[in-house]
Amino acid sequence: MAEIVYPPVVLAAKTMFRVLDNRLQVTGTEHIPRSGGAVIACNHVSYLDFIFCGLGAQPAKRLVRFMAKKEIFDNRIAGPLMRGMHHIPVDRAAGKGSYDEAVRRLRGGEVVGVFPEATISRSFTVKPIKSGAVRMAADAGVPVVPMALWGTHRLWTKGRPRTLTKRHVPIHIHAGEPFHPGPDDDPDVLSRDLRARMSTILDDLQAGYPDQPASEEDRWWLPVHLGGTAPTPEEAAALDARGSGD
């Protein structure tokens, strides 16, 4: 596929983050295959995560094709960019088509990015995840690379005003060791394992994060177990069920 749109978008994003002095730290990129198909399964705390997850694969010189809801592709501004970067639209009413397309791309040697929690985690912990990431990796015969990021939610997350021009925000991204789902493996067991891997990476990123809230009001961006005022996982699930803050 001709890459006319993706490289300029990556360059623009990197330039913007340099101007804002968003301190981007990317580690574990040795775990991302330099060639061949792979699924990157990333946690989801921000509307911007696809940008940063994609940047996490840049040191490996890989372009990530993200699975994203069809409504984004229907947007008059975002749609042409999404199509130009060859991302994969997901119609939740007819999901098999997007799943089959993702498997086809993986078999063709591409990297497909998935947010297996499906929606943004308001608790800033890893929610229960869907099994699609491990199933498509097993079907395509490719590895899954667990990834987590931290700090992106301080720019724009669910239920909070966007602060895209906020300066000096550290953004940490880490790719974990890949694993290889097989056709005879139980996808539910593997999905629980994937969630545990993602949670471990996220815990490490949170523990090593250089910033702390500047005030009591600013504690919203920390999860409860770290002394923050984000919703608990149970409270977040209730908010999601009500559709609050979308």
C-alpha cells in the first residue's frame, strides 16, 4: 500500500509533542517484530491513545493499522485521514468483516493495533478485555505484543475537558514481551493472561512516572489505589453502563 498520508501525520504529531515539550519515553521496542505480522494490544485511557500507541512502534519502523469504530471513518475530517492511513473500520453491527480484514492484514505481514478493553478506562486500570486480539493472532499465526501507556489521559480523556495544548506532560509507553497464541489455546484463558500482562506493564509505568498531582483537585488523574480520585473500577463500570460523560 502506498503510504502518502501516514508518514506526514506521524511527523506532525512528533513535531507537536516536541513543541509542547511532552516528554515522550518509549521503551521495550525490541519486543516489536521488525517484520511480519503482529497484534499490538494496548490499554486505553485517552482519546489520543492510537497516536501514542502508534508512536510506540516507530522505533521498530512499523506503521500500526488500528481497528477503530466506523463512526470515526464517517467523520468528514478524521475519516479521510483514517482511510489514508489504512486503518480498519469496525462496524459493531457487523463485526465479522472487520475481524476478517484484520486477520488478512496480519497474514500479509502488517501490524494491527487493538484496544481490547473496547472503551476508555475511567478508573485508569485495565478493564476486563475482549478476546478478539488473541483470537485474530491465533488465526493469523502471529504474536501478540502487550503494550501500556500512561500520561495520555492528562491531555484528553472521558468525562474531562480536553487540554491538548498542556505543556510538559510526561507520556510513557512500554511494549512487553510478545507471546504466541495457538489455534488450540483457550482464548478466554489467553485473554486473562493478556490483561495481566498489560496490568503489570501499566503498574510499572505508574510507579515510575515522574509527576505527581499539583493539588488535591489535580488528583483526578491518579487511580484510587495510588491515592487518586478517579472512579473505582466498580464506579467506572456503573458510569459506562449509564453512558455518562461520553
